[in-house]
Amino acid sequence: MFGDLSSSLTSRRNAESAAEVDASVYEYDSVYDSLKPKKQATKEDQEKRPKYMKNILQAADVRKRDALIAEEKKIAREREAEGEEFADKEKFVTEAYRKQQEENKRLEEEERRREEEEAKKNKSGGMSAFYRKLLDKDEQRHSDAVRAAEEKAKHGAPEEENADDDKQEKEKTEADIAKELNEKGAAVAINEDGQVVDKRQLLRGGLNVGAKKKESVQREAERQAERPRKDVTNQQFGRKQAQRERQSRMIEEQLEQSMKRSRDEEAAQKEEVERASKSRKTEGEISSAKERYLARKRAAEEAKKTAGGA
């Protein structure tokens, strides 16, 4: 026990002596903060905006804008229904209302262009459409070659001679391709007759030699698979448009109901005021009735006095 007491006294004396030498000897936190680099305030820290509610806020803005547009369309329909009833009245349009109409038109135009771009993008198909076009070109080239061979056969050329010509043309084409690849740095082996030794080397260069019947079947299957995808895209676009229209109609109905309730309340209040004004008597009528009552009372008292004196 005394040993612990002596050690605590020694530690206290050491701490006091160290504090006399340097008062900031035990300020660990401030020293650590001074060693760390100061964090620069970013743009996000300055703005202090929500990071994960962007879509929700945008949807709220879209709903608010749709409500304003629906109200404008409703007012326009009411003006058309009125016709020339208020044509002679003076019209006042504020600058803020005019700017709001211009902003709504601009936003509607941007929404329409964005939907058209999305529809075109979904219609184009991206890289799948690009590869499909390449395959269609290869198929067209193959069909042209077959048609040319059939025309030569119809003109009376022997089939063997046509086959030799096609083979010679094919070999010549392969030799030309091999030559082009060698010029680009490839190493395609060619024999003395100008024929390609290993045709797989041509395939390594990214070139497919010869058209295959399986390609047409594969392309047809891809086209069949692409049709449902286009139908689904069109259905999604139509569903989105129908949802927007339903929301606009609901907002218009709510506005009409609200305006109808306000008109009914005003009419009821007006009727109540008129009924109260009809039932309320004027001050003159009250005073005249009072005078008539007092006159009748005096006459009755005089009649009593006269009868008592007689």
C-alpha cells in the first residue's frame, strides 16, 4: 500500500515538473490535430444537399409542374366554354404568370424530346443492332454470289467450270487477305502457289471466310427474339404516357371539385345573408311600433279613468 502511495507521489512530482518546463506537454489532442492535414471543404459539404433523394425530389418537382399545367389547361377550357361572354372585359396578365407559362412550355418540350430520344434509343438496339446489320450485309453478299452463280449456270456454263472459277476466285481472295494481313504485321504462311497454308490464321485476324447456312438461321432467331423486346419497350412507353394522363385527369377532377365546393359555400353564405337581411327589421319600424303601442296604452288608461269618474 505504501509502495503504491510513493509511486503516485513520484508521478505527481514528475508531472508538475514537466508542466513547469512546458505547459502544453499533456495536450495530446491539439498536437494530433496540428499534425493532421486540414480537410478542404468540398462543394458537396458547402451545398449540404441530400445525396440519395435526388430522384424523389425530381419526381416531386414533376408532380408540381404537372399540377400547374393541368390547372392551366382547365382554365383554358373554361375560357373556351365561356366564348364571347366576357370578350368586352379588360384582361390583366402579370409578368410572373407569363414567365411561368413560358417555363411550363419549355419543360413540356424538353420532356417530349427526352421521351422521343429514349424511344429512338430503345428502338435502335445499341450494339446488337450494329452486329445484326453486319450479319445482314454478309448474308446479302452471300446471296448475291449465289445469284451470280445461278445466272452463269443458266447461260450454259458447265458446273465444274463454274466451281473451278469460284474456287480460283476464293483462293485469290484468301491470298489477297493474307497479303494485307502480312503488310499489317501478321505472319500468315503462303505456299509457292499463293495459297494459304493454314486458313485458321485468317480467322485469328478477325475475318470469317465463307458464308454459312447457320448464320441465316441464327440471324432469324435473333430477329424473332428482338421483336418481343421492341413490343415490351413500346408497351412501357405507352404505359408511362397513360399513367401521366391519368394523373393529369385526377388533378383536374380534384381542382374542379375544390372550386365547386368553394362556389357552393359562397352561394350558401350569400343566401344566409339575404335571409337574415329580410328577417331583420329596421330601426324606424321598431320605433313606430313602439309609438303605436304606447298610444294604445295611453288610450286604454284614459278610458279607465273616464269610466271610473263616471
